[in-house]
Amino acid sequence: IGANTLALYYNKEVLKKAGVDADAVKDWASLTAALEKVKAAGKKGITFSAIGTEEGSFQFLPWFWGSGANLTKLDSPEGVSAVALWADWLKKGYAPNSVINNTQTTSWQEFATGDFAFAENGTWQLANAKKTGFDYGIIPIPAKDGGTAPAPTGGEFVSIPVQSDTARYVASQKLVSCLTSTDNSLATTTTLSYIAPAEAVQAKQVEQNAELKVWVEAVKAAKGRTSDNLGTKYPKISEPMWGAVQAALSGSTAPQEAMAAAQSTAASATQ
């Protein structure tokens, strides 16, 4: 029916005072440099959700995948670099310690105070963004060496269960066709802040609301969490991964050690 994913919201006034051009944020180095300038200007850098649940994994994955890492090898140099990036931001004060317990809702509430330069969040916050009282913009989450990082795909799907009475499939097909038709898809996705699955409808969405362009691009670059033939193995990888992120951000374990332990746990669970 519709897809959603993650990108970076930014506060235009905070960036302006810090002398940061949002369009120049193209990779991890330029983003970190921007956070340094924001902190030096007396404001807060970036907020996100790193809570020890799937929500934390969801928000970590753009950085993990954006490093070039693969979920089958959590402790690769690339995977470790993603954890180290977040841990370094906390250590330098570019991100608050509260991210360890933040859900996507509480991290948004932090951004809505107007003190933060950036917030990692999704299309579902667009309506709230308009209520913040300050000018905002949206850019893709940058990959380590540039380009748009693959963020995890979210959204809603239609499933038709197997029926013993096959005559019911006629009605099922009508319902699915109704929900996914071009005209209805435009109305549904726009109302629910989703990006439509069909390019023709995506184009109409952008035509109606130009700020959806970055979200269309983000959805096109997005990746399924169960992709790479992981399927039902994904949850058994995700849990040790979010645990490793928590350990690294709290300072109790170095990123390399945390991800090595996570990889060991995930490998045992998925054999």
C-alpha cells in the first residue's frame, strides 16, 4: 500500500547560525564536521533512537549499511565503523546520552525543542514537523563515502490468506485492487504520510508536495531488513546488534569487542 523509511530532518536556523550548508552534507565526514560547528555555536548536534529494541536497529541500519557492511558479518571493519561513528558522536557531545533510551518519538520531541541541528526520523513525522514553529529541511542519510545510505523499508502491505472457500478470492481481489489502484493509492499514501509503491503515483505525490522528493529517493534506495536471504534469521541478528550498539554507546564495551560478541551470538542463533 505504501512505504516509509528514514532521512535526516534539520533545523535551518540552527545550521545558519553555525555556518553549515545542509546541501554540503554528503558523507560521514561532512556530517561530523557540521556537528562540530553546531556544538561550537552553542547548539546541539543530532538526535536519534538507539534504544535496545528493533526500533534501535531500525535507526542504526542506515549507518551500518551505509558503511558497506552486511548483516551476516556484524563485526566487519565496516560494521564496527558504524558503531564507532555513533559512539564517537556521544563521546564528543555531538549527540546526547539520551539516545540510548530514545524511541523515535522521544528523539523527535528533542528535535522539536528547536535546540538540535539534525534528527533521524521518518515520513510519519512530517505533520509534526510543520507544527514545530521553526523552518526545517530534509536530506537523505549519507553513506560513509557519499551517496544515499540504504535505510530500512517500512510501510504497509496487503496479504490475502489462503481460503478453503476459493469463491472468496473474487472479493479479496476487489479489495486489493481498490486499495492499490492509482487514484486510491495517491489519497491513501498522502493521508498516511507514506510513499506510494508505484512510480507514477510517486511523481504525483512530489507534484503535490515538493518536500516528498527526498522521501521518494530514500524509499528507492531503501532495503528490506530480511533481504539478502536472511528471512526469519533477521530477528536473531538484530537483537545482538542492538545490544552491541547499546554497549558501545554506554562506554561499557569498545565497538570492536561489542560487535564481535554480537556476531558470535548471531552466528550461533542462525546456524
